[in-house]
Amino acid sequence: MRNICLTLSYDGSDFSGWQTQPGFRTVQETLETAVARLGGSAIRANASGRTDAGVHAVGQVVNFYTDLTIPIDKLAKAINAYLPPDVVVRSAEDVPQSFDANRDAKCKLYRYVIHDGAVPDVFMRRHCCHTRRRLDVTAMARASASLLGRHDFHSFETEWPNRMSSVRTIMHLEVRRMDDLIWLDVEADGFLYNMVRAIAGTLMNVGRGYWPESEVASILRAEDRRRAGPTAPAQGLFLMRVTYER
Amino acid sequence: MRNICLTLSYDGSDFSGWQTQPGFRTVQETLETAVARLGGSAIRANASGRTDAGVHAVGQVVNFYTDLTIPIDKLAKAINAYLPPDVVVRSAEDVPQSFDANRDAKCKLYRYVIHDGAVPDVFMRRHCCHTRRRLDVTAMARASASLLGRHDFHSFETEWPNRMSSVRTIMHLEVRRMDDLIWLDVEADGFLYNMVRAIAGTLMNVGRGYWPESEVASILRAEDRRRAGPTAPAQGLFLMRVTYER
């Protein structure tokens, strides 16, 4: 059996997330169905991680074992022929048998996109979170600095404890404005459930002037989800990139 | 009665164009219904021009007469409260009784957006025309130069003759590439039916290398629609701006 690794992009708007759930339209099932139409045995697609309903991916990474013999340089195009317009395979490669897109992921980069123009942008409405109040990005960037590095992120985790440990390392965190768009980039060795969206909701409260910049460090120390801001809407979140040591 | 002028933005994907047609979802009817919910007599929205099914607007201009007394600085927000997420009023102003958004338009700027990346962009798929073959933008720009100025655009008009005259003046025409996106901007004193989309389809044939650059001038001279390229898909077309002498 070959082990194939795909980089996928999807618009999460009309998906109930990555993971197959009977009765719902999911990316996993959509991909598995498309590959099945090429022939070969049924596959099980293994993603770097699940994305929730409404969350988008620019660079989700997936692997699966298959007996398909289609040459690798033809495979992305072949799968794309059977995918709906809101999912696309950007690249495909043959990888060693041992490669596991989930287990071997070293870090992931998520981007949260906020639009704070006076009127919503009809073209971006499914791909950002709109807020009418202008945000103070300088304050958000300064406040976010306390999250950098290795911390217990209990305060930014929905329904914790979900995992053995909520200690994670954020190696990169950046808040940038381009006109009416704000990008919050967070790269970490792993993410807790709703972690980026809780960070976004918290930083938005700082940007709105509800909270002082110092509040974020204090929320982090509290290890209490009730202290952080609301979980920002799914439609603003993009899985941008997954990094592997290869 | 006040005469109100609105600048509207809409995502045309889920609309059967601007103009009211029984049984179809149109921008005109959606706007008129939203304004009706504010009270006052029924209005009739008069746009700078119709846009076809699937065509978008960044800056459509509309006027209507109303007995509403809502202050002008509150009006856009009030209408937006009743509009669906794919239409938004960007601004509203009181204009002289004589102003007519259609008759008084001096020129309009349309943009046609083409994406020629190797794989379609899932996030832009409703707002551009994707073509897998890389286009030669330099050739398209050179070929387009022959369309500048005052000409009979019969060759770029669907089902002509629709009008008394198909002579129009293109005062600005530009083809630009930004990474995998190509913007074709056309500003003219008026447009024939499907004119920008016929120009886009024609220039794409030049960009693909099917036709030499000189073909565009020859098509223009022929005054024969069968000579030009296909009408490019509606989803790539945006009404950007309407200019008035005021």
C-alpha cells in the first residue's frame, strides 16, 4: 500500500467540520468519497487535526494508505475532478509508510481574521469575523506578548480538561492590521479545543478597550476559562500550515 | 418626498441580478423590501444600471423617493438592519429632486477578476473566473489598447442591436497581475449588454496564446459578435464605481 500525503484547502462555511459524522457534510467524508471514485480499496483519511464546523483550511495536511496506482503527479488533479468546489487538493506526494499526518505534526499555524470596517464586507463575510467597533491593534499586539512561549493554556480551552495536559508552546504570535483587516497569527506545537478562538475573543476585548493590556497575562495565570473572552466565531479561523520534521 | 442616493455593495452569487422578476431573488426587490420595513410608502429603487445574475457590485448607486424622516446619518445603518448578509448599504445621502442614478451616470468602472493559479482558490471561487492555463498578461494588456477610446462595440455586445447605437467610449482600460490574480478594469461612458464579459473572454483567448494580440483590433473593426471570444462567466464581474457630475 502506498502512503499518500495531501495538502488540502477548504472553505469550511458549508461543512460540519473535518471529522465524519453520520448525517452531516464533512471534509473527511467528502475527500474519502472523491478518492473512492478513482477506484481502489476504501481509504481512511487521517488529518493533522480536526477542524470544527465553519473553520477553514488553507493548508490542512492529510495522509492515507491506498492501493491506487495513479502516478503521483496526476493524483491531485484526479482527486480534484471528483471534489466539490469548496475543497481542493493543492499537492500530493508519496511519503514513507511510517508517516502519520496527525502524530508527526511538529507545529501548526492558525490565522484568525477580523474585519473592523464600519460596514461588513459582503465578499469576505464567510471568511472573517466582523466587528463594527474599530480595534486597537497596538494594544492587542502588546497584550498578546504574554502568551508567547510555554504556558498552561487552561484559560483558553473550552470544556477543559480535555487532555492530559494543557501546557503548550506558542512559538510565534503576531497581530497585524492591513486597512480594515486584522490578522492574528498563532503558531504552536499543539492547540487545545477552541484555543485560537478563545485567544481571539480575549484580544478583541482588549482591542475594544474593555480590558487593559495587562489583563491577558492575568487571565493566563488564572488557568480559568471563565476569565478569558468569548470564543470568537468559527468563520474567522483558518488552518494555514502544518510543519513536519522530515 | 426626499430623494435618497445609496451606494450599495452586493455579492451577486445568490441573486438573479438587480432587476425585480417575479419568483426570483433580486437585489432590487431585496432592497425595496428592507426599506419598506422602516415604514413609509413603498419605494422604487432606481439603479445606475442593472447587473446580471451572478454579477457583483462594490459600488452600485441607487436612488429612490421616500417619505421616511429618518435622519440621513442613521439611514444606512437602519436599512442594513433589514438587509441579508450579501447586500450592504455603504453610504446614504440626500440628493436634489432631479437626481437620477441611471440617467445621470457619466461613467462606470467594471472590474473582471481572473484567477490563473494551478489549483482553484476555494475562498475566491464565487468571486473570480478560474482558468488553469497561465495567461500572458503583457499580451492581454497590449491587445486591449486597441479598445481604448470611442468605437462601435458591436462585436462585444450580446444579441445586438439592443440599442440605438453601440458606439461607446472606453476612457480607461487596464490589465494587471497580482500573483495568481488578474484584474481587467474597464471604465466607459456606457456599456452594452455583456460587453465587459465579451472583452474578458476575448482577452483571455489572447492571454492563452490562441489569438495574436492584433486579433482584438481586427475583431473590433469587424463589428460582428461571432468574431469575439466567449462571454466570460458572471462570477468574475464587479461593478466597482459609478461617476456623476455633481
